Amino acid sequence: MANKIKTRNFPTEIWRTNLMQVKMSTDDRLFWVYINTNPQTTLLGVFPLTVKQISCDLGYNETVIKVIIKRFVEYYNLIKYNWDTGEIAILDYMTWGIKSGGNPIKCALSGAYEQLEDKTLVKDVYEHITSEDKKVEKVVHDFFATIDWEKMKKLKDGQVEEKKELQEKEVQKKETKKKEEKFNARHEIERSNMGSELKEALYAFLEMRKSMRAPVTTARALNGLLNSLDRLGTNEAEKIQIVDQSTECGWKSFYELKQKTYQKNQVNTGLPDWYAQTEFEPASPELIEKALEAQRRASEDRPKKNQSRTEDLKPMGLDDLPFDF
């Protein structure tokens, strides 16, 4: 298996280095010795070691462990850490952890490599050793020669792109959630100075919009609705009727009252309100027939009356005068 060797090589002279005596704190020294000698350490120097496991073994809370890991990655440049997979790479481990060669060492390296979730950490180790010309055993060079670094590079680039896309999606998701949590139309209405009945009507309207999968999610949308309501309604009672009308009809916005629109379209006859509001029944067909007959008769009598008037108005002669000349 990947980790059959129960002992770990750790250089004792490291305690007399400037790194251990001057730069590292007590917590850093404990962490450095721990990651080099803990049961999960492999000859490859790359192995899974979660923050939770470290916290349990050392007795520190997870926040402190994260700070220490970041310090070893960014300041000391001694390790690499994958926060997603919980795997750590000790960059110099193979310079002191492997002091011999042979088939068991080769198998241990290969087994540890195959069990890694993030194999690109091995590339970080390889680049560190080769760039600083570190002295390692021949079995280590042979192991590195078996790895397809071009394939590894493509894999790493793909992982970086995938991670970047996931991070962008996560950021967008958090921003959207933050906006939704930040704005609540009901709370905005509740904080306003409008009457309680109008508030209740608006609450019902918001629930109707939500049931239609068209909730009011922004301040701009709510302000637009309220401004429209102010334009249409002259008082609070009328505004309540407008809101209830939209709720009952399933409208997403507010519109003028139907009754008010009918009244506005009526012709101004100059009649008093009591007469205009009186309901009249339509005339029966018999009554209409009688009215038409009377109209026809009146039309027929009119020429006769006009003729008699003409005869009465003909000019008078001298014989018709009531006196003599």
C-alpha cells in the first residue's frame, strides 16, 4: 500500500537553523515537526491532511490552523496546500525523507501518487526541487521521469479554469442571495407611513405576485408600483380599491378603476346627479309602435295646415276693404 513504512526521517540539524531558532514561533515549530512525522505522511511528501484532522491532533482550533498553513505557504514557502481536497505537499520532504532506493521505495512513491486527488501538487514539488537543484536519490529522479508533465500541465490548467468558473458562479450566487435578503418588499411597506388597510391590501397583492412566480424583488420595482398607485388614486380608499382590483384580476401592476373609467366616458348631459343615476327600463315594442304611428300622423297633417295658412294670407283687393273711397 502507499504508506507501509512506519518510521519517518527528519533531520535533527534543522533545530539549529535560523528558520527554527529565529523565524518560527513555538506554534510554527510544532506544526512543522507534526506535518513531517504524522502517521499520514508518505515518502512522496504529498498526502491528505485536513484542517479538521490537524486541529484534532494538535489541539488548536481550525481558525488558528488555517492561519498557520497560510503562513507556511506564503511566508516560509515550505508547503503547498489544496483547500478543496485537503491535501498538503511538503516541498523538501524527499530531500531528507528518502535515503535509499530500490523497488519498495519506487512502489511506495507510485502508490502514494495514485491515491492523490490533486496530482498537480507533485508538480509543485518537482519544480521546487529542480529549480533549487536539491539533492535527491536516483529513485526520486526515476519516479519523476515516469510522470507525463505535459498532461499534468493541461490537467492543472483545466482545474484552474474549472475552479475559476466555480468561484465566479459562487460569487454571483452569493451576490444574488445577498440582494434578495437585503431587499424585502413587505418590510419596506411595513416601514412606510401608509394606513393599515392599504398595507394589508398591498400585502395581498405581493402574495399574489409571488404565487404567479413574479415577486417584487427590487426597490425600483416597488417604487414604480407605489408611484403608479399615487397617480391613479386620489385618496386612500380609492387606492385600496385599485390594489384589490389588481389582486382579484391577477394583474402585475395597478390600473384605473373600471367604474371610474365608465363614469369618465359618460357624456355630460347637464342633468342633476339624482336623474343621471336613475335606472330606466327600456320601452316596450307596443309603446314604440304607438309613438311611431303618432309621428306619422303628425307628418301627414302638417302639409294641410300649411296650405290653409297660405290661403288665409292671400292679398286683399279694393272690393274687400270695409270702407268706400
